[in-house]
Amino acid sequence: MPARGSFYQLWEKVISTEGLKPGLLVYGQQALFIRNLLAGLTEEASSSGLPLNLKAYFLFEVGWSEILDEALSPDMFLFDTKKVFVVYFPEADEDDPRLADRAYHQFVAGHEDRLQRYFTAPPPGVYVLVVYPGRLKPGNKLLNFFQKVKSASRDNLELLELKSPSEREITAWIYEVLRKHQRKTNSRAISRLLEVVGADLVLLAPELEKLVLYTGDNQIITEEDVLAVCSWQKAYGPYAIEEALESGDLEEALMITRKFLADQPEASEILSYFSNLSRYVLSLAQAKVEVERKKVSVREIFKKLRPQLKEGWSLFDRKLKAFSSCLNNFSQSELDSLVRELGRVDLKLKSSDLEPGVLLETFLVRYFLLKDRKVKNLKSGGLS
């Protein structure tokens, strides 16, 4: 059972028929999860027989004057209906708190007085939810404005930050979501799910729904289920090969490749598999350049390579350690040789009649000969 007062219980309490205030600013890294919470609100209202009308506005399409005019206009046909207006700021391409000041100048400046008057005396039965999909920090003009409005509005306006939960919190949430669907899982499956999908609740929620549907009558969701459903591949082979290159051995990589080829994949699927393999080796080669020549830390490189992993989580630390260890097993010249070999394999896959299995396995043998040379005390003079 989740801990009392867990993040999603607190969020659900605010976005409920009893807890909703006439005005609400939602912001934070998980702000777009408001859509899931609103779906829960709609379901709650429906099951309770409460009429509720939900309408979305996007500030790049419509301005505050039109939104507030509609909010203040009574509707004789929907007199007993709660009206929820959800106003979205545009999504930013990057997570930069400074963008909030630009959003303030572009979408709020010039409307401050009217917004403050509205939230000071909002009409009954109308709820305006303002969603800023990003971080806001003290000093941001957007946050400062809504804090000022909150102070002057006699609690008609509330501020709710949807922060990214901790690893422990998000794990508890996953268990709770699955419990509601009479499903169980384990820590290995959850760890794999977070590695594949990341910590974005908006992305995790539909993946959990797909897992529930995929497992059918089976009440246990396994790591294999996660790999089959959530890695956006036909099979788990293309994803698993990267894991083998990083933390596994030759035997494991050959087994994964043979299992993949045994399913008689299409030519495009073989190229996709090879692309996954190539991408990891290329990332090692590029990382080696940045570490040794540009003096960039392995941590910073890894954060860019795996943006779905949240820094500070044990999963992040484990994967960073594995990547760093793998990187240390190669010299720059060895990685450059492997990259050249990838080019030759790519050409042969596309233009020759050679068996894909022979080409892929030959490359894997050479890769692991270099990777494991320290452990096995083998010496290699490079690839020809």
C-alpha cells in the first residue's frame, strides 16, 4: 500500500470535485499529468451524477479576454453544471526556468489587472485551471504574479507544483496503479520499465495500461513483458543487444542475436537491429573523444545519452557505472576501428548476399575480444 499523503494522492485531492478551487495554477516538470488527473475528475463527477463540462484553451490560439469573457458569461442551459476551463501555456522545447519570464511577457503582460479582478471575485460553478508545463522558480515573473494574485484573492486561487517524484515514490505509484487492475510485478520489471520509458508520468501511464492489456489473464507482469511491450520494438532483441554490449558477454550477445534471427525478421528489422548495435558503439566512440580531448565528465555525457533516466536514482547510478566501465575497456583507436568495421558491415548488409547472422556475429566476436581483453588477458593489435 502507498504511504499516506503520497504525491499522487495529494494531487488527486486537489483535482477533485470537493477539492477544486475556482482558480488553480499547475506547473512543474510533470505539469502535463494534469490531463490524467482531469480524466479522473471527469470519472469521479460522472459516477457521482454531478454534471461537469470540461473545455481546453491554448494561449497561442486564444487570449485571456476571450477566455475570461466566456468564464463570466452565464449559461442558462448549463446552470447546474460545473464548468472547468483548462488554459495551457505553450510547451517549451527545453526545460529552462528563464522561459517563464518570456511566457509572462508574451501571454500575461497587459492582462494582469483583469486576471486579478477575476480571481478576486470568480463566478460560482466555474473553475479556471492554468497549466504551465515547466519549472517555475522564486523570482520568475510568472510565479510572482500568480503568488500576488493568490494573496489578494482570499484563497480563490491555489498553486500546485507537479514535481518529478523520487524513485521510491514513483515505484509506489506503479505498484498502486497495477494493484487497481489486479496486477502484480517486481522490482526488476519496474527498474526495466523506468529505464525504457523514463520518469515522465504522462508516458508511464499509457505504458502501464498496455502492460495490463498485454498480460491478459496473467496477473504477474514480468521484465520480459516490459521489454516486449514498452521498448517500441517487435521483440526485445534490438533493445537487449545494447544491454549485452554494455554489461553482458559474448555468449549473451550471440544468444540474443540468434534468437532475433530465428524469428525470420524482415530486412528492415535486421537493419533496425544493427542500428541499435551501431548506435551504442558510436556513442562510446563519441564519449571517448569528449572525455579525453574535451575533458567532459562521463556523467554529463551519460545524462545526454540517457535523458529518460533521472539523476539521483539508484537506476541512474547503476547504468552510469556500467557505461563508464564499458568505456574504460576501450582505447580511442580501438573504438575508431570498431566504427570503421561497423561501416563495412553496414555496406555488406545492404549490398551483399552474405548471411546477416555471419556478419553480426563476426562483429560481436571482435567487439568482445577488445572489451574483455583486460579480464581475459588477451592482446589485440586492432581490427583489420
